[in-house]
Amino acid sequence: QYARSGFWELLWVTVLTLLVIWAAVRLADRDADRGWLRVLLGSLAGLTVVIVVSALTRMSSYQQAYGFTVLRLLVETCELWLGVIYLLIIVAGVRMRAGWIARSAVALAMVAVLALAVLNPEGFIARHNIERWQATGWLDARYLAGLSADAVDAVRALPQPTQGCVLVGIASRLGADDWRSWNASRAAAQ
């Protein structure tokens, strides 16, 4: 509970701090000494990177205790993305040019989505949860049975009868595909 609630609190602090930095840059007096603003906002961004690392550490602890889920993987990816944005803010503060940050943030988000697609999140989650089961003896077979056909290859590493139970759960949601809804993972799983 400590790790889970702490992660969400730190995630909100990370997002709210981003809004504070944006407002400070927009509302700051253009004629005032910008050096102090750079130092203060740079320090705030640097300390927020520490918060990001703390949030990711908490999520890692939570995943070690309870395993991976799609939601945990996605929010962890989002937190990593926010951490990189803070590093970009620090670089922009040093260079005194920030017009490129928005484009870079969008490009990084697209790279993160593509990386998740290549990673095959549900297969990744199934593999890691099965590895965790081999180390600890604890497996949430019901969660694995709720995953899509993308997890079938990893599930085959489970012994019978657990494998069969999980595969029956996945198979129960596989429908007949026509040419418009064909999917390589579903075709291979069937």
C-alpha cells in the first residue's frame, strides 16, 4: 500500500510541478534578472527528477511484490516520459531556448508508444509474471487468463494444468476474424 499510494502521489507532484514551471516561465517579468529564475526553476526541475526516480523506485517495488499489469507498465512509461521532459527543461534552461520542448515532448511520446508496441506489453507482462512465479511461487493466473492473445507464447512456459486454465481464459475471448479484423497474434494463438 505504501509503494502504490506513494507512486500516485509522486506522479501528481511531478505533473503539478510541470504546471508551476510553465506558469513561472509565462508570468515572469521579462525585464527582471532572468538568472535567478533560471537557477530556481532549474533547481525545481532537478529536484523533480529526484521525485521521478523515487516514483519509479516505488513502482518497481510494487511490481516485485505483486507482478506486472498493463496499467502499471503504462503509468511507469508515462512517469519515465515525464522524467525525460524534466531533463529537457533543464537543458532548455541552460540554453535559454525552450521553443523546441513541446515538439520534443510529442516526439518522445510517439517514440514511447512505438516502443510499447514493439515490446508487446501483454507478452512482456506474462513473461515477467511467469519469471516472478518461478522465483516466488506466486502467480495470478486469473490476471494472465484475462490478457489477450499477445500473451500466449509466454503462457506456454507454464506447466499443466495452469497453462491450460490460462489458455482457456484467453481462448474464450478469441473470436472468428474476417479480413477486416485479422490480427497476427490471434491467428497464431488460434
